[in-house]
Amino acid sequence: MEEIAEKKELPEEVEEEEIAELEVPLVEEVVVKKEELAEEEVEEEVVKEEFPSISEEKIETILTKVASDVIEKVAREVIPEVAEKIIKEEIDALKKRIMSED
């Protein structure tokens, strides 16, 4: 058996007052949305003016330079300490071998 869905019919005549009641909030909502969009566009333009676009190549160059500087600084601070520790351990190991041979 086929099921038949009930259709709700709208009144053919809608009073002008009902239309006006619906129209006012819709118009107000459209005006608010337009204002919001205009504000967003202005904000985007301000951001573009304050922060000029930088190419990816330039960004990569800057990041590479900064990373290189940081790595060099860390290496200058850490490597001498590690090297000193390794050298001391090797000297101690050599001393022990020499002492054990005697």
C-alpha cells in the first residue's frame, strides 16, 4: 500500500499586516548583517595596510636566519661543556688503565 503524506495548505490570502510584521524584523536583520560585513571589510583593509604581504621566500629566508642564529648560540653554550666532560672521562679512563697495568 502506498502511503499518502498529508499536505498542509497555507491560506491563499495573507493579510498585509502579517506581511509587515514579518518584513520589519527581516529588513532589520539584513541591515545588521550588511553593517557587520562592512566592518569586517574595513578591518581586513586595515590589517593589509598595517601588515604588508610578505612572500613565502622572504619568510623562509628570515626563519632560516633566525634558526641558524639560535642553533649557533646553543651550540656555543653546550658543546664546550659536553666536550670538557668527555675529555675528563677519557683522561680518567686512561689513568685507570695505566694504574692497572702497573
